[in-house]
Amino acid sequence: MIIEGLDEAVLAGQPRAVARAITLAEIGGEDAAQLIEKLRPAARRGHLIGLTGAPGSGKSSLICKLAMEFRARGRSVGVIAVDPSSPFSGGAVLGDRVRMTELASDPGVFVRSMASRGRTGGLAAAVEDAAVVLRAAGKDIVLLETVGVGQGEVDVASAVQTVVVVLTPGMGDEIQSLKAGLLEVADIYVVNKSDLIGADSVARSLQAAAMQPEGAWTRPVLQTSAISSDGVPALANAIDGHREYLRSHRVPSEQEIRLTYKSILSIAGRQLIAQLESQVEPKQLKRLAAEVAAGTLEPRDAAKEAVSLFLETQFRLATIK
């Protein structure tokens, strides 16, 4: 059963309840699924923004400054920072509570680090549910930072409403090679560390790559410096502008439909895994894991057997009913 009163406490915006709900989402299972379904109707008010880009592009520092800008505008902010996983504990290797110390004393900001747990695409499996929790808790803005990604890892686009792709000087020659991947999902381009040589060159290359059909959202190309906060207010304005564009253009594009399709499959996959873990005897799964670790069973064959065990359980339950 869901922790009694947890959903009401989240809706009231209580920080401890928000933290417990996100932890439950990370654990997964039926309780988490029930909680998220209860919170989802209230999770439509906050705007969800994803910042993605290569490692070292300064995403964490930029998010910190952006959160401070939105706070100055009177809005509450939630931050979800996805970090690489520890190979030992499975937890986040880099804690963004440490990297975003400027936000620590602000009660209007909630920061949570989440481990990627080996998932490709730059996102942790429970990120979508954590975003639901923060939006249901009344956060006006939810900023999602992906673990450093490459051009093909674009899961962020199906998880957020506005995608900000962050690049840095020195990438001018790589823009065309990126065009078919990460850059295509961008709603806003940002050249961070704009005080470095080459920022203008990258911005010009992005302007050429940002061409859109007439009537579509015009992707702005902005230059920022997380150190000096230069360009951060303009970035906040661009995010607000994209939100207004989304509100006035209700008809989904083919890309949005395709990305939503992927998101549905992702959510369904997590729910099926949660059911498998709860309905197949743990000793059976541990046996399969031990055989794989010993080299007597291939991972693919172990997965097939796990699915077979799950389907057998489902058949028995259906027969009993």
C-alpha cells in the first residue's frame, strides 16, 4: 500500500513528502505506480524543461543560474539532475546538491540527484515519475539535467516540454554531424561559456542548422556564461516564449506523436518490469542471475526464462479468477 497521506502531503508541497515520493518512484513497483497515477492530474501546471548536451558543457552551472533567474521572477523551481551511477552502490556518482550550493538555502527550490543506473539516452528510468511529483507539488518550473549525452541519445525530448541543447565553443566543425541527432530535438540552442574564443562561430553554425518550416517554432540561438550570468535572462525569456507557443499550437506534430509513442512504450516497459519483479519469486530471479554470473547461462536466455516465468504466473492468476 502507498504510505498513507503521502499523496496529500506532496500536493501540499511538503519537502519531506516530495523526497519520499521520488525515492518511492526510484524503487518502482506497484506502490510507486499507484502514487504517480494519483498525482498525475495535478502535474499539468508546471513547465518541464530539459537541458542536455555533451559532458563539460556547463549544464549544472547553467541550471543553477537559470533556477536563480526564475526564482527572481517569483516562481518555484524543481531540479532533477541525472548523474552517472556508481558501479558499487548504484547511486549517483556526482551529487548535484554539492554542485548547486547556491540553491541550497532557498526554500523555493528543490534539488534531487538521480543515478542513470546504466540507462542510455541520458535519463534515469524514474525521471518522468520524479517530474510528475515535483509538478504535482506545485513547482512552476522543473529543470531536468541529463547525464552528458552524445548525438544519438535524445530520450530527453520525449520526457519534457522544452528541450535546451547546450554546446560550447570549439564545436563549430561538429554542428553538421550533430544535425541528424541531438540538434534535431532542440527547441532552444545555447552556446555556453560564451566568453571563450569560438563562441560566435558556433552560434553562426547553429543559426544555419536552426532553419524551420514557415509557421513552426523558430529555434533561438543564445549565448550564455554561467560564471557571469550573461544571457541567462534571455534564456529564461526564450523558455517562456516556447511555453506560450505550445499553449497556442495545440495540434501535435508528427515528431511529437512519435516521441510520445516512445514515451508510452517506456512507461509500459517499466510497469511490466515492476510486475515481473513483484510476481516472480525472487529466488527464481536470483537463480537466473547466479547462472549468468557463473557463465552457464546467456543473459538473453535468462531474460526469456524470466519472461516465461512471469507469463506462467499471469496464467495461474487468470485461472484462479
